[in-house]
Amino acid sequence: MVDRISTMPEGVLSHILSFLPAEDAFATRLLSKKWKPLWLLTPTLDFDQHRSGNLLPSPSSFTQFIYAAILGRSIHQPIKTLRLKGRYCSNLHLNIWLNAAAERQVQTLEVDIPCREHLFPILPCSIFSIKTLVLLKLKDVAAFFDAFSVELPSLKVLHLDTARFLDPQHLMMLLNGCPILETLKAEGVTFKVDDGPSSSFKSNFKTLSKLVKADVIHVMMMDYHIPVRIFCHAEFLRLDKYCDVDIPIFSNLIDLELISGFNVQWKSLIDMLNRCPQLQTFVFENIARPDDDDNIWLNTHVDVPECFSSQLRRFDFINFTGKECEMRFIKFVMQNSTSLRTMTISSMPDLNLEKKHAEMLEELASCPRSCNFYVC
């Protein structure tokens, strides 16, 4: 039979191999002399130590395999995508691999190396100045530098998951160095030195003018948080810290999820909604417990947000505990949202609120409304 696959051009074959895990692409070198160098031409390198355990059972064999795949190719052979996922590795190895990827103009970089005994793998400075980088995902890694500079002119997607920085100023510099960032996800970000940023910390953040989606929760800064004004161009936004003096107008925002603290600041919440004229979906997640001190609802006049009377279609209240202030807020949304179609109220899963649900349903049923509401 004719081997039609092997007659294809090398460029086509290396493109096909780029869809395979790195160890499977490596295995094709045994097919024939023509196939032997092809795995080094693939634009995508996907390393997963857990997945390749049978072929590369020892940490040393996995490490040597990565060296061969990255450094075995010409420096003029680009790496379009590099994914590194595995157990803890030394900073020396990680620095060599990532510096080599930077030299080979990597466009997509994903690093997921779990820490060992609270020791985070430390990233080299070079990855924060890769002009070609479009997507960067970092998990369980750290960026500790005394001299930290960022220049990522092509970066559109940034994910930080359980990442650690030397101090909050470095996170600010990272965001400021991404002028065309479109998607930002930051969760569980911590800092080695966190004795409070300088007084100019918030003012030094630049607005992310190209941002479309931001999901920023559990960024652990002492008495500070990323100023919400830098997200003012977003269409989708999820935050757990939104109490700011200078809340901007979110003219493009259509989907908002806010996660409260243990003491809900109702005024800040209303202020935030008042600056979202195009909002269509609003999700409020309450993390307070039933035995926490009750918050006092606003006693003064409350301006009804513009989106309530024109745009808001859906409202979800997550982790309802039955407090009076929560009920007041739900009724405030329900009675003033003329375009609302669906409202969902869910209680904490470990609470027995059947009686309270019945009372709440009865009370809400008597309120003027233009929507269906669900309690679960």
C-alpha cells in the first residue's frame, strides 16, 4: 500500500504533529528516517508530567525530554505554543526552558508547576518582555524580582492562578505593561512583601482600554485592591472588591458579578450599579454567614440605577441567609426593574431554610413585579 501520509510536505506533517501531546509526537520519530526530525519542527509543545508517566516515569527522564524538545530545535525554529504542566521542578530548569521559549518567539505560554513545601517556582524576567506573547497562563508560580519591568505589547489574555509576586507594585507593573489586554483572570494572587503599598499605588494603575472580560477575586493585598476604574471598558466583570471612591462609568458593561465581604456595603453596591447604564445581567454572591452581624439597609433616599428601568433582564442572588437587609435589597431590585425577566434566589447549601423560604415567597409574591422569580 502507498504511504500517502509520509509523502506530504514536512510543513503539513509538523502541523499535524502539533495537535498531539509532546510524547506522542516524539514517538513518531521511530516510523522512518523522514519522520525522525519532524517532531522538532512542531510549533506546539505540550508537556504534562502526569499524562506522560508511563513513557517517562522518572522526573529526570521527563526533564531531559523537555530539554531535548526545546533546546534540540534551532533557535530560528519558532515555538508557537508551550505548555508546561507537572510536579515541582528546579528554578534552574524552569529558567532555561522559558528563556529558550522567549528566544524562539513563543506566542502562547502556559505554566502549571505546583509548589513544594510553600516554595513557588520562580519565573525568569525574560518572559515579561516577550514581544510576540499573545496568551499567558501562570499557575502556582512566583515572580520575585528587585528590578521588574514588563513589556508585553501583543498580550491579549492573562490568567494568574495561585500566583505570587514580590509586592503589589509588581502586579501593577504587569497590568500596565499589557496595553492591548482583552481578557484578565486573577484568582488567589498573593505577595511575599505586603506591608501596604505606597499612597500613589492606585493612581499608578493604567486603564485597560482594550479590556473585554475581567475576573478578579481573592487578590490578597493588605488594605488595598486593584482600582475598579481600570476595568471601565469591560463588557463582562467579576469582582470581590469594588468599594472605591472614584467608581467610573462602565459604559460597555452588560454582565456583572459582585462577591460581597462579610459586611455588605450596600451604598457601595448601589453606587456601582448606578454606573452601569447598559447592565443586562447582575449576579450578587453573598459570603456572609447567618450568624454574622446584620447589615443595616440604607435609611436615606436611594437613586434607582438607570439600568433597572431600561436594560436589566436577569438578577441572581446567591447564598441568601434570610437577613432583613438582604430582603430589602432583593425587593429594591424587583420593584424597580421594569425590564427584569428572571430573578433567582439561592440559599447556602448547608442551611435549612424551608420555613424562611415559604415566608419569603409569600412576601415576594405580594410585591409588584414584571418577572418570574425562583427560590432554590
